Amino acid sequence: MKRRSFALAALLPVFARAETAMGGHGMAVFGGREGLYASHLPMFHTPHDSQVLLSFHLADAAADKALRETLARKPRLWTFDPETFDLLRFTPGHARPLLEFKARFFEGHFERGGKPQAAEQRVIVDKVLLFRRLSSAERDAATGRYRLIGKGNEWFAFKTIDRRPDFDHIVRLQAPEVKGEVDVALRGVNRPNAAVRRAFKAGRLTEIYFETDDLR
């Protein structure tokens, strides 16, 4: 009994992660007329060590329509810089789920020369599509899991962050024949665009976001 208790005690620090993750959690923004999505820009240290993907809309109907039209016409990276909040409130089943927050939108990356938009917007969270705590342990793998989201004529795929070092990758796909999730062969942290397109049997791929430095 003593040995078993010691083993459990030894495991406790592994699972006793921070109960809050307060910070300024910038997110990549993508989508189009059929929907808007926000992907947390993660790192392997607190408070940013979670991969989070949201579907959302803007409280301002005119701004919401304008953003959808802009992204539909020209798929490219937008981001937002939100007010400080606890990222863990997106955890499924959280007692106080985060349903809305204010954010400043940027065409491009808000920390890398992105063009700020005129007004702060109120972001309404429609659904948490993914929430995963990241492990900082070094790990290698020959394949990576990509998940397809979207509807109508607007489809996007993103990589599950599951190793270290890794990369954050979001693409738009034209008419993918394969839906759901696929495993893609990877070569380190090199761009796997051609392999992703083949895996989903898509016509064309447009890269929206690719980041390696934050996930070393």
C-alpha cells in the first residue's frame, strides 16, 4: 500500500497544472461567408499551452458581414488581440465558460506588422471546436493529424499540435473529397502543403497560417 501511495503522489505534480491561464491570448482568424473561426496562437509554456479553436460571430452585424466577405474574397491571415481573459474557461464543462470578449482585429499578424482595424469588436463564442492542453515534453512523430472544418464551398484544415518541436498550420482547401480527420506524412517541421492537399483529395490549397518559432 505504501508503494502504491508513493506512486500516486509522484504522479500528482504531472497532473497538477495551473488552474487558470490569464493572459492576452491572440488568435488567428479565418473563415468566410459560411462561418468565422479563431485559433489560439499557442506556445509550450503557461499561460499559452493550450490549442483552442472557436467558431464565433461579431455582435456588430455589419462588421460581422464585412469580415466574412473580406475573408471569402481573399483567404489570408487575420488575427485579433483580445482583452485579458482565462483561456481555461474554454475547457469543456467549465463552471464559468467564456461566452464573449472584446478584441481588436488586425489584417495580418497583430505582433508582426498587421494592419489594425478601426474599432474594437465584441466577439461572441458560438462553439468551442477544440480544446487541448499541450505537453512540453520533446517528442517526434512521422505523421501529423489534420482535421477538416467548414461547410458549403468553404473548407479549412488545421493540424493537431501533438509533438515538440511542432508547427501551427491552417489551410483552405478547394472541394476536398475526404472529410473528417486524416494522418499526413511529415518531414520534421517542413511545410507539408502538398501532402495535406493529397490526403484530403482537394483541388487547391491556400495556406493561411504556418508557424514554427512559437512551438520549438
